[in-house]
Amino acid sequence: MLPESEINRVLVVTAHPDDADFGAAGSVALFADRGVEVTYLLVTDGDAGGNERTLDNSGMAELRRTEQLAAAKAVGVTDVRFLGYSDGQVVPSLELRRAIARVIRQVRPDLVITHHPDRNYQFIAPSHPDHRAVGGATLDAVYPDARNPYAFPELIKEEGLEAWTVREVWLNGGSTPNHWVDITESMDRKLAALQSHVSQVAHVEGFTDFVRSRFAAWAEQAGLGEGRYAEGFQVVPTA
């Protein structure tokens, strides 16, 4: 695995507002504490999300962007970018691969965190089709697109974005995690980030208890013991 001391920049690529916070906000807060530069890239604005449809899609998208900015701030992230794709309609297209490769070349991260591209048959929630599409497109953008100067040559010719090799990818939401991050000290900030998504979670009774129990169970699975919380990832070496 990539040593912590060699992780200076992290790019988190997700499908919707709140995905980063469910999957990785505890780890992100710990990165930020160490001075790591973290960028969020959201493929959609989440315009098809939300339980109460008093807003049209553009209104919901604006609200969810605002919520995501607040959530990011809660864990120390100030660089948040949106690609503006339609929620629920994402496919792993060449256009999406180019858009993600562009940001990889701009940010030049050591580590990318994104969705697992495979369906999780043990727990269906992470397997939203947008998640799987974004995870697959991000892996393709990491390898081979971002590192290959002959892939999307307009990124160099027109935008001056030289090729960049990401050294490692962490996938969340899969059924085979092999790396656990103890987020006990950042759990309160993870919860604050999640609770920033008022349109998504305010109506959920017992939401805080649900989140705590879920990440406590993962800490038990990781062997961290009672009273701890953990986030799990599948590590993919990509150097």
C-alpha cells in the first residue's frame, strides 16, 4: 500500500452529493488533519434525489450542491467540483472518462477514492447504477487515460494538462474490502457532514444511531473492537 507519508493529494470521485460522506468522510477528515489536499469531484448534482418533491430538478440540484459544500467544509475540504451530469442517467462514456481524466491531470492526486464498479450482492445500497458507472469510468480515467499523453490529446494541446499517474485507488461500497481506516476520532465530523444533507436524511428516524451502528459493525469486522468506528475500502495499486 501507498505509505501515508507519500499521500499529499487525494481526489474523491462520486456520483451524487452525500456519496463521499457516506463512503469516506471519516477518512477524508483524517487526511485533512494531516494537511493532505483533498478535492471532491461530483459527477451529478443529485437533482433526482430527495424525499420531498417541492422543488423542481434544478431547484433540488442547487440545494444539494449547497448541502455538499457544507458537508465538505465539515471535514476540511474546500475544493468541490461538479460535472453536472443528470442524476440517474450516468453511463461510463468516453465523455465522462475524459472529464474525470481532466480533473486528475489538474489535481495530480497520489490517491483516488471512488465507488466500486461491481454490484454488491450482500448490500444493495452502494450499487446504484450511477455509482457503478462512475466507479468504472474513474478507474478507466486513472488507467489508462490520465497517464497516457496520447489519450484525449486535446487535454495537452488545448489545456496544457500533462499526463499524470495515480499511484493507488480506494474503492468503497464493494463486498470485498481489504483496508480499514479507524475513523473513531473523526466520527463526529463524518456525522456532521452527513447531517448537512438535510434534504436526504432529515426525515430518517434514528439516522445518527443507524450510521453509528453501521460503522461500528465495520470496526468489529476489521478487528478494531467495541467502541470504534471504521470505513472499509478495496485497495487497487495503480502505479
